[in-house]
Amino acid sequence: MKPARVLKTGGAFAAVLLAFALEAVRPQASWAEETCCYRVVCQTVLQPCQRTVYRYVCETQWQEQQVVSYRPVWETRYETRRYTVARPVVETSYRECRYTVRRPVWETQYRTCSYQRVRYVRETRYREHRYTVARPVVETKMEQVTYTVMRPVIETNYREECYTVMRPVVTYRTVQEDRGCWVTECVTVPGRVRNRLRWLSGRCEPDPATGQMAYRPPGLYWVPVQEPPQTVVRRVWKPQLVTRQVPVTTYVPEQVRRRVPVQVCRYVPQQVVKQVPRKVCRIVYEQRVQRVPVTVCRPVVEQVQYKVPVRVCRWVEEQRVQRVPVRTCRMIYEQREEKVPVRTCRMVKEVKTVRVPRTVVRRVPVVETYYVPRTVLMRVPVAACDPCGS
């Protein structure tokens, strides 16, 4: 790695120094002879070298493990439970009950009642009725009536009125339209940069914090590696702007005057004389006599007797005997047994064999070939010259 660094920093200058050092070792005569016929040329030669690099390979190994699990097992057993039951026993007995009953006895009796009945007897009589009659007498008379009539007179006048008219005005404005199209183009997308572990040999690098050169030991380091670029075909809109004039119609308000005929109606008073017949009614009173029949009802009182049946209730007492059932309940206690199911949970141990994956990392040696640049001095013949200087 050191020759590569020498070549990178100042290969030409180092080659010149090395040439001077070699020429200083040679004898003076040969140097003068060679300088006249040859010239020294520095060339860089790549020398292949091999080195062993260890690469990490991940392998998945399956390892069998014993796993212990517990499974619940339910068991049912029956237990005998004793309990006391109170059973009711109902007994029926009879007893005599004496009571007194009052029985109603209905009897019909008649009693005499009387009342006064009024009977009306109709009688017809006549009497004279004098009354005054007002008889209307209608007479027709002619009467002269003067009244005022408002006669309409229609006149036509003209007046000026203003109204607004929207007048169209056409103007042109510049509009840019996009008449482009879709174009298919290939775009190269750079690959993603990922950090990978690589084996780096030791070398001197500048410290980014201080800027001084520091030696980095060989080992595994995270090195950013960029994936190869990809070519993606996509559709892109290719714009094409076209400028054109577009007519725009706007409406401008404009005041216009015109004469409008207006009809005006006015009323003129006029005296009118008219003969109107008028009816006059006068009342003439007359005395009249009329016989009017009058019906008179004369009351006649009569005594009426009748018998009314009356029901009378009397109560008769009786002694009665009745057998009444009496129910007596007594409790009899009995001992009983029953079987009750009891569930018990028991955990059963089970052993299972499980294959567990395990990742194993191992180092695989890989032989890499790299080239080391080396500067070689070569003599190139030039045109012949006189070594004596003649």
C-alpha cells in the first residue's frame, strides 16, 4: 500500500530522486557515456499480490430442546351429602258450629189512598174587539233634482325617462395554452447506499475531528456500499405553450333617454237637472169592530179513592248447625342422601421435543488478488552522439 501512496502524492518527484541516487552510485565515465546515448524514463508497473480475506457466512442450525408443559385434566367424583327435609302432613277434622239466621218473610197489605183530580171543561164565548187600522195611501209627485257629475277628460302628455342599456364591447386578451404531449423517457435512478461489513487493512487516515493523520488498525468496519443504478421508464409531460388571442365580450352600461306618452285623466264638474218621480205615502186611520171567539177552560175538582198494595217484611230467627272442616298441618322431618358431582383439576406434565432455529456465524477464507503500483526506471536509446564532444 505504501508505493501506491507515494505514487498518488508525488510519483514523478520520487522517481527523479531515485534516478539521481542510482546515478551517483555509478562510475563517472559510464554516466557520461550513458547520458550521451540513453535517457532514463520512469514507468509505473502494477504488480499482482494475493491476500486472504475472511468473509462471514450465516448458517441456520436446528437444535432440539425439551419443552415441559402442563395440561389440565378434569376428574369428576361423587360425594354423598346428607340433609334434613321437613315434609308437611295435612290432617282434616270437623267441628260443629251453631249460628242464628234471620230469615225475611214478606207479607202484602192494602191501604186506602185518595187524591183530588182536577178536570177542565172547555166553554166558547164571543166578545167584540175594536181596533184602529192604519191604511197607507201612495201618491206620485214629480220633483226636479239638480246634481253635479264629474266628467272624465283624458289628456296625453309626454315625459322623458332615462334607462340603462348594456351595450356589448368585444376585447381581445392573450391566452397561453399548453398543447404538449406525454413522452416516454428512460431515467437512471442511483442505487441505494447501504452499510456493509468489510475487512479493511491498516492505514493512516485523517481524523475528522482534529484533522491530523492517525493510524487505523486492520479489522471489520462498516463501509457504505452503493447498489448499481437502475433504469426506469416513465412517462413525462412535455409542455408546448401556444399563445393565441381570445375574444372577450363585456357589457358596458349606457344611459339612454326616450319620450314616453303618459295619459292623464282629470275630472270636470258638470251640473245636471233631472225630473225624478217621488212616491209619497200617507197614513189614513180607520176604526174597525171584530167578534173574536174566546175559549175558556173551567176547572172541576173530583175526589178519587184507590187501594195501594204495600209489602211488609218481618224477620224470623232460626237456629242452624253446620259442620266446619278444620285442616291442621304438622311437619315431619326426614333424613335424605344425595350424590353431588365434584370436579377436580389435576395438572399432567407433558414433555415435547421442539426444534429451535439458531443462527451460527462462521468465517470463510477467501483469496483476493490486488495490484500494487511500482515505479521502474528504464533506459531509452536516443540519437548517437560524440562522447568526446567533437
